[in-house]
Amino acid sequence: MIIATESLSIERIRQNLTAQIVGRQLYLFGEVSSTNSMLARLARGGAREGTVVVAEGQTAGRGRLGKAWFSPAGVNLYASTLFRPPLVPSEVTVFSFIASLALFDAIQEEGAKPAIKWPNDVLVSRKKVAGVLAEAGSSGEQVSYVILGVGVNLNIEGAALTAALGDGGLAATSLCEVVGREIDRSVFTGRFLTLLDEWFQIYSSRGARVILQAWRDREITTGRRVEVREEPERFDGRVLGVNGGGHLVVQDAHKRLRRVVSGEIRFLD
């Protein structure tokens, strides 16, 4: 059973939003196919940087690698933010790390102890509580926009996750189950967007290296033994770290160094 909490409110989100860029245009929908898809249409129509789309629910929410994101209405956060940074496509991965850094900080402010799993999942107690979907549009060699979409399990019950996701639900949790109280979704949304803006300003003023170091300080993937699934390959290995492009470096069973760009990983230890 999924019990909806208090509806999101633009007014209350803005009461908790203090940002230079993010949220200067804010759309709140009852239901969309996905916030990333909605914002992509707005981006192609000329929406300005910092535009945010938030929805109570998604009918076709997406995660990385085309996976569906369970998006029941009224309990979680589904939000996408538009950026127009001067990037080339190879720089998008590290730029996207600003989203998991902002999620890490917002979840920590609620009293939990988060950690980042490559590339942009946020875990609490080894279970996934939030994820990021980064999508970019480009013109030639220049990126025209980047959309950073997030899904955060805020108030959904663990039983509902298991009922919807089967065994996959056992690897997920929600923030309310971790901290033992209902999360005010409008307050959380405003704070997250504020933190996203702060990390964007850091990227803009201090560069990718600072973002990458901050991300490395918060991630738990390095040193772990993992199974890598990057079509058409699947192999086991030990994670040595993340390179300057944001890609995972794994030493496989034959001591070969493998660069993982967009695959999926599963912890084996």
C-alpha cells in the first residue's frame, strides 16, 4: 500500500530555495511521463538555464541504461534541472557529479549517512535511496544543454518497494525508513535545489577537478570487488578508482585495466 503525503507546493519549495540559477523557472506537475522528457522538450524550445521540472508522479520514469524508475505519486521526489554549461560531450560525466553531491548533502541534512556509488547512485546503509539520470543535447562538438534528473525515495514504504520491484526492492530503501519520520517533500526539494546550485557554482568557478575530488571523498566504489555489465561484456574485478573523465577503472581477473564508461556494477563484497 502506498500512502500519499502532503502535496508538493511551489510556494513552500521557494521558501526553502536560495539559489543564483537553479529554480528561477520552476514547473510543478501532477503527473508526467518523465521529468527529463518534459524538460528536454522545454530545452529544445529555448528554456533558460536553471529551469526545473518537478512532478508528483511519473508514468514512465527512467533510470540509467533505459531501466524503469518506480515513480508512484505523492511520496517521493522526481525533479529535473536544465543547465547550459560550455562543455564538450566528454565533460558531461564529471559535470553530472554535481547532482549526486547535492543529493548526498541534502540526505545528510536529514540525519542519514549517505554514500555515493558510481556513477551517481546515493546509498544509505548499503541500499539505494536516490539516483541520477544525466542527458545531454549537443550541436556538433558542443553541448547545448545538460539535464540532470533525480529520483529520491523519500516517504515510500519498504513493503511497497518490494511489492513493485520484487527482489530489486530489497536493495532499495527510503529516507523516511532510515531516519524514522516522514520527510517534508517541499522542504527537501527546496534544499536539494539550493545545494545543486551551490555545486554548480563551484563547478563554474573552480572547475571539474574540485568536483571530482569532492565526489571521490564521498564515494564507496573504489577498492570494492564488483561485477561489471557493459554490453556485450560481463566481467569481475577490483575497482582501482575513477579517472579524470569520471569513468571507472577496474582491474579484472587477468590483471588487465578496464575502463568502464556507461556500464552497470554490482558489489561482490
